Amino acid sequence: MNSTLILGLQWGDEGKGKIVDALCKEGSLVCRFQGGHNAGHTIKVGGSQKVLHLIPSGIMHASSNCIIGNGVVISLPALNEEIEMLSNSGISVKNRLHISNDCPLILPTHIVIDQVRDKHEGIGTTGRGIGPAYEDKVGRRSLKFRDLADLELHKSKISELVKYHNQLLTKIYGSTPIDIDLVIEELTSFRKLQTNFGCDTYKILHKSIEEKKEIIFEGAQGSMLDIDHGTYPYVTSSSTTAGGVSSGLGIGPKQINKIMGITKAYSTRVGEGPFPTELFDADGASLAKIGHEFGATTGRPRRCGWLDLHALKKIIFINSVTELCITKLDVMDSFKSIKVCIDYEDGKPIYETFQGWLEEISEIKKFENLPIPAQKFISYIEDYLKVPVTVVSVGPDRDQTVHK
């Protein structure tokens, strides 16, 4: 078996979807293990671009199969929309997409709670109900994907859950309650999703392991947004680090052979929270413009700054990263000088400065053909982090991937 975990090492948006797509081989099994439709994986193949929020990026390969594991929270309308988008593009998901029956569902009430609460707390969530859905999971109140098979049986459970949500909305936040009939109507309209895609996904995964198939574990968001190890409280609601794979799919950590950490050649962050290397000058504006830094899920502009190696070192240790992928190296093509943070002093970044290469690299196919300053930049990252860089992305397309 050859299994690889693809993890974002920053605050998300590192280009994980593109790398999963580029590394996917014939017959691969690609597994998503946490998060919800707050993720946004952009994949560009031959000029055609797709943005996936729930379905693993491996779906773009006709021979691959995909699993959405029990650690993922499911929005039924978002899932249905994504399936239809792929089907209308000629990408079949039938018999290729397998969704864990244990996935908690995001209800319309979760979304309203999320949006109303964030106005009070200012965390900067996507407002899609992910956090409240995870709260109900931990509180043992969740409606699960399997429950769609017999909604009549679970009607009292749904009723109690919506009553609980409405208590929060009216008594705590002074908002308007949600009609339970609207919730049941939505659940009923998407029952076919469970019929068509619901199963015990761990059985498929275990069989693939036994048959020594190629497996890719696809992370969502980034490690610095991890509920335990991220920049709390400005974090997501799931375990985005390597430990989330075992709980989110039902396998042991020994089943992961390689852990590839993905980082941009610079740093970005969407929403609120600390960002020591954030730039408010012309360099920051150039990174945002050249890198098209807008959230794939929300459309929100991303905050931009220099690469923070000091922070990456801790995240690499937490995840046991075995190799690195540097994405968006081409965004740095026009910079005369490039900085990376190597330490802090009184909370302020200490930078190492590198000479830029001032030439376009998007058509380069071999690492040794990269400009010498670009090679030196990557070598410094390897030496500082004590982890080899094995993949460099020089553009958004699948083919714009350099293997070292």
C-alpha cells in the first residue's frame, strides 16, 4: 500500500486540491476526513476550472474513487449542488462517491445560529453552520446521514433538535425561530443522496488497504486553523492536523505512509486572527493581486504576508511531516527581493531576505531548470525546516507541477 496524507500547513488555501489532483493515479482512493463545505479546493485541468467544497479532488480522475468520512459535516443542498455541477460537466460520481452514514448533517438552523452568533463574537466564520453542527456532534444531538433513510422514525429527534436550536436563537440571540416544517422539507427533498451514496465507508477503506491500493487522505482548511493546535479562538471546528485522519475515517495512524505538508511561497489568511508577517504595503498588495487571493468558498479577500518559517516548524512537528510541497512559487516572479520570517523578537518577525529571480517560471518542468535564486530560496526552506521539498507548483494547472 502507498498512502499519502496531504495537509495544509498554514491557514488554508494552500493549493491542496491542485496537489491531490496532480498526485492522483489510476485507481486511487481519495478520502476526505474533516471539515464541511467551508473548504474550497480549486482544480484547473486544461483550462477548465472546478471548485470543490465537499467532494474530494480525486473525483476529477475518471478511474479514482472518493470517500467522505465520518469526520465531515454534510450540508445536503451543498452536496447536491456539487454532484449536479460535476454531472453537468460530464464527470460521473455514480459508484465512485461513497459517503459515511455517520456524517453529521448541517441543518438550516445550524446556519442561522452560526451567522447570528458571529455577529456577536466576531470570529469571522464562513457562516455555513459548520461550527454549530460540530457542537451538536460533541453534544450527542446530531442527526446523521444514515437517519435520512427513515425520517419518520427520527421525527421526534428532529423536532427536539430544532426546538433546542430555536431556544438558542430566541432566548440567547434574540433572533427569529425556524419553522420545523422547513427543516423536515429540506431533509425529505434530499433523501435520495443517502440512498445513492450512503454506506459504511470504513469497509471500503479497509479493503483498499488490504489490497494495497493507492490511497490519498485529503485535508481541508489548514493546520493553523486546527481546533486544538491553531490560533485559538480564530480557528475552525475540526481537527485539521494529522491526528484527524484516524478519527475522521476510522483507521490507525500506522496506515499513513507519507505526510506531505503544503505551504505557499508566502502566507495568506482569511478572516480574523493573528498574522505576524501580514503586509500592509505595496508588496502585500502585489501578492494579493498576482496570486488572485480571494477565498474559493466565500470570495473574501485574503490577507497576505511573507512566509513564516518559524511558525511552520512547530506545525511540521505536530503533523510529523515527511515532505513538503511549495505552491504559488510563480507568484514571486516579479519580486526583486523576497523575505521569510525565521524568528520573533518582542512579537515582531525577524526576516531573512532573498534575491528574487525576476523571470517567469510557469512553463518550467524540471527543478534544475528553475532560476538559481529560486533554487536557493527552496534550499533555504529545506535547511531551516529539516524537511525535503519534493514538489513545487509553478501555476494553477495540473501540468504546472515540478517534481524534485
